[in-house]
Amino acid sequence: MTNTISPESPAAWRDPALGTRHELTLPQGTLTVFDSGSGDPVVFVHGLLVNANLWRKVIPPLAREYHCVAIDLPFGSHTTAMPDADLTAPGLAQLVIAAIEKLDLGPVTLVGNDSGGAVSQLVVAARPDLVARLILTSCDAYENFPPPFFNFVGLAARAPGGLTSLALSMRIRAVRRLPIAYGWLTHGPLDRAVGDSYVLPVSTKAIREDVRRVIGGIDSKYTLAAAKTFADFKKPVLLAWSAGDRFFPERYAERLAADFPDARIEWIHDSRTFSPEDQPAQLAAAITTFLNATRAESPR
């Protein structure tokens, strides 16, 4: 079984705007990251069935002032399988922690989206010393991990041949716009190259086995446990939340803002869950304003 997707495959394409590609050798396996810019480090964490391409339109304006690092986590749209890694939600958080330590970046500003936001919360709970500021866009939190609508993904992961059938169907671009795919996560269709990089890796057996383990390790017990530590995290937090999100209602942003001692909300308008796809300029502006306003509070 091959563990790596060919660099020439459309599944392996990453936007040059992400910066320089690096392969990190970690105890858990090989992790791909992209970095650009210089200054205070900002680390971007994507969620299930996307990869670092999610941040391709957000990073360039931020990289003018900050050192931006986007991680390709083994969420099913990655190119190198991690068969020996713990891919439960806490295991994914440990991958982010290992990457930050390997690159000697901490403390960082951590930016999470969707299930990557849940992972970011677990990073804060486990290693608050590595996080100078936290930015959560629309994401899983508390008992909403995963949102009830996505229980069908769990069923597909458990059913014989379920993930294989899902992977084959997602090759059809029209299927990608359905609610069971990316249709309710973005307002418009994904760029073809980006969509291919999200869905094609799951056709590889080793990658499919990774995502099966990831889905099996999603459980609200982890986010509920992490939430018990929020009161102790007194560093700045931005909730750059999509107004009217279908999967992550505004009440979750408000609940997070109440639980973190130093939190503020910035609503991202005319956007669904993937605000880096729908409103990258609006999101980048909100992040920049927050980073500049809290620069004096950063330990760097």
C-alpha cells in the first residue's frame, strides 16, 4: 500500500500563495507545512476533508507583517498517510503541538476553522504556553463536535465500502455542491484545482484509512473537557465567526466569548463555515486588526 500521493497528481496541488513547502519528520510520521512571511508566527489549522489550500487567500495579506505557517493535517485531504499516528482529536492536537515545537515557533497565534477549530481548542487546553493568541473562525465546540448533520459521515466511515463510495461520488463536481459535501460550507463552488485537492486524496486507500480513524476519534467529550480550561486562558481570543452559519450557530461564538476571559467577536458577513473561501479579505482584515491591536500583549 502506498502511503504517499505523487506530487504530480491533482490531489497533491497546493497554491503557491501558501509559501514554501516543508516536510516535517515527527515521531507520529511525516507532516507537510507551508510557510511565508516573517514576524510573529501565525499557525493555521484546517478541518475535515480540506487541507492548507483553505488559507490560500488569507495568508498573502497577513504574510506582509507576520510569519504564516499552514499545516496539512491528516484530515483526509493530505498527501502522506500517517498509519502509526494517533488520529483522535487529542492526537491531532499533539500533531499541531509537535509541528510548533519542531519549527521552534511558540508561542504562536493559532487560527482554526471547522474541526480544525476544535483541534485548536485542544491545543490551548494541553499546551497554553505555546499559544499567545487564539483565533477561531466558525468551528466545532462544546457538544457540537461534530454537528449532527455530519453524523452521516460517521456512518459512511463505519459501513463497509462507505468511504470508498463517498470518495468516488465526490469526483463528480456537481456532487461537491450538495449539502452532504461542501454545498452548505461555501456560498459558491470551489475552484476546480482546490476541490480536486480536497476530494481526490480519499481515493487512496492509505489516506482513506487515516480519515476513517479521524472520524472515529471525533467526540464531544474532548471539546467539552477542553472548555473546562478556557477560564484559565487569559490571552487574547478572537472569534471571527460567520454570521448565520448553518452548522455552527452564533450562540456558540457567544458562549465561547463568555468562557474565555479576554475574547471578542467579529462577525464575518455573507459567508458560510468556510469564511477563508467565501470572504478571505474580510477575514484577513479582521485577523490583522486583532493582531495589531493585541501586539503589545504578545510575549514576542
